[in-house]
Amino acid sequence: MLRKSTNSGRWSAVITGVLLIAGLVTGIFSVVPVIDGADYLIKASTNENQVLIGAFFQLLMVVAYVGIPILMYPILSKHNKGLALGSVAFGIIAGVFIIIGVIILLLLLTLSHEFAKAGTLDVSYFQTLGGLLREGRDLVNHVATTLAFVLAMFLFNCIFYQTKFVPRWLSVSGLIGSTMSILASLLFMTSFIDLDATYMTLNVPIAVQQLVLAIWLILKGFYRAHALEKKV
């Protein structure tokens, strides 16, 4: 019984680590520079493949963002069911917002195609609609999605801190990184900062912590294997 549970926990740790890395990698490849440029109405349609690739990788993020809390729920719920359930809920919410972000991205591509057909007619209409879609996409991607997933990770790290599944320096760094990322999203939402160096700097700690946590889980698994048997 103990050996079977320990092996199950080991595999859960490895898969969680792989999904954490997958989330970081797909996040990088989901960036679409042509949409963020000033002439996006022209370049989006002429760089359609770049937009579609970005949308594809953004959809792959759903697997990581939703899969991590669901995968870990059977283990974490034995120690704190409320926090574990909360992490699953926030993970699912993040997945929903990712899909909304993809839909907005594809709408921007469609708008670019229509702009190319219209030529110089109704330029202000396309610019206004495009501006609203881009602003909505930024809020969905950098506020709603980020807040939901980071809150899921915050609850994760709270349980890790309580149980010592991983060294406490690692869970504490996750709590600090999550807090800084939440602050970045709130500052961006309230227009105190833009998607600039300050925003990126505030998000670096949680990205680094997720990478280190992923490597730890893959190589070492849970720090205290016997803790998996708590409340069984």
C-alpha cells in the first residue's frame, strides 16, 4: 500500500514538473509580435501563420494550466481539501480565459483580413474595433488568466509549505513570486503600469520559481514521500 502510493506520488510529481515546463514553453511561443505592433491591421493578415501558431500554442497552455491542479488534487486534498479545491477552480478559470484570449486573437486576424479588403474605407472603424479587441485581449491574457493561474499556484505553494512536499525555501519563493505577479496584474489593470519592463520584472520571480519547482519535481519528486500517506 505504501509502495503503491509512493510510486503514484512520484509519477504525479514528474508529470506536474513536465506540465509546469510545458506551460512556460507554450507561453513563450504563444506570443504574437504582429498583433502587438502598431500596424497590426495590415501585418496580421499577411503573417497569418504567425497568428495561427500563436493561437495553437496558447490553446496548449490550457492543458498545463488546468492539468496541474487536477493532477495534484488527489494528493493535496488529503492535507487541505479547501486549498486543493480552490487551486482546481482557479486552474479551470484560467483555462476558460485562455480560450477567450484565443477567440479574441482569431477575431483580430479576421478583422485584419476585412481591413485588407476594405482598403482605405472606414479606417477609423477598423482602428476603433481593433483597439478594443487588443485592449480586451491584454486584459484577458495579462490580468484575468494570469491572476487565476497565479492564485492556483499560490494555493499550491501554501499546501507545499504546510506539508514540506518540497523544501520550504522553494514554496516560500513561490508565495513571494505569486504575490509579485498578482501585484503586476493589478497595477496593469488599473493603468499604473503598462506591459513594460516593470510588468515583466514583477513576473520574473514566479517564472523562475516554476522552472526550479518543475526541475525539482522531475528529479527528486516530493521531499517527504511519507507525507503522501497522511490521512489515508
